[in-house]
Amino acid sequence: MKAETSEREREQRRREEQLPDELKGALLEQGFVLSRDQSFPMSSRSIELERGPLAIRIESDRGFWGIEVGVGGCDPVDIHLWREILDPLGQPDEVLTFVQQAAYLMSRLERIDELTSSPARSAEVLEQLRDLSFDRADRMWPGSNLRLEERLGDLIAEAGDVQVLGESPGEMTYQRNRRVFAVRPERDVVEFRLSEDIAEAAQRTPDTGTSARGADWVRFSPSSWDEHAADRLDAWFRVAWRFAGERR
């Protein structure tokens, strides 16, 4: 019995190793264009494809594969959140394997196209996805204070010498010694000024990107709030705060 189980596990791993390229090929056949296929250290890889307003990211974080879907130039969002919109009567907290995620994506592509067929419909879907992200965090990590606004407030209180300018996302900046080290360009986005090498490494992690502010900044827009997102937020805030105190 143990030998049979081991063989099934090996077959599952082989299947998952082949699946990213198979899924990439299937999406290319559906008219998507490959915009990025890049490997990183620690078994990480990011495959990004685009078609019209849609962007699909197939990503491995330290060997664990997942799928995200974006629309209208916004950061891609975990397929599990899309599933709550596409199949609201399903089991919202069920975690799909990578094989199941791939099958689900291909089976729902036409419906995703319908939901994003115009800028107005896309904006409506994006707002739903943002709300679902917070609802999912509340269900899975009750009382964990993982929302961006709340966690930033905790970090500011911990630092003790941060000046916050602006009253709403889109205009908020965070300063130490009159040096800006973080900004909130949007409600669910925060950008940190690190150093070029740290920012480059940070941009290899999920839900991140470059910033128009420069090579030493990282843009962070978590598609879902879990302990990993909170850990990265904490670490980058503290590094940016420390560098702001050191810069002359």
C-alpha cells in the first residue's frame, strides 16, 4: 500500500512539473500572447500571458504552483477569488491543487471574458475581488488584523516617529526625518523605498511589481491577505523605515 501511495505521489509531481508548460501552450492556442517566462532561484518561476484586457500569471513560489488572473492592467488575483464570483454557491474556502486550478481556469475562460467585456464590467469585477479578498482573510484568519490599513497603523505605532501626510489612499505618504519611505498610491497598494538589490529581490515574490518612483522601490498589492503577505509587509516597512533614518 505504501509503495502504491509513493508511486501516485511521484506521478502527481511529474504531472505538476509538466503542467505549467502545457497550460502555457493551451492559453497560447486560445489567443494569449506570452509576455514573460522567467525562472528565479529556489524553484521559483513566473509565466505571464496576455489577451485583450486579461492577464494570466502562472507562478511557482519555492516549488508551489498557483494561478492568478488580472484585468485592465491591474495586478493579477488568485484564481480562488475568481472562483467565488464565478461559482458563488461552491465551497469558498476549499483549496484547489494546481492541477484543479488549471482545469478550472480553462473551463471558465469564456465566462471570465464575459465578465470583463467592457471597462465598466471590469471595474465592477475588480471591486468585487477586492472585497472578497478581505472577506476571505476574515473567514480564514479571524481577528488577525491582516488588512493593509490596520497593519500599517500597527507598524506606524511601533516605529513611533513616522509622519503620515494625506488622509486617503492615492495621496498618502509615510515619512521619517522628512524622507518619504512609503506611499499608498491606491487603496490596496503600498510602495516601499528599499535599496536596488533588496527591491529587485522583493519583486520576485508574489503580488509585487516595479514602481515608477525608481529602481529602489517595490510595489506591493496582495491579492489575498494571509500570514505570508503580512510577513512581507512588516519586513519591507521596517527596512524602508530604517533606511529613511540612515539616508542623508
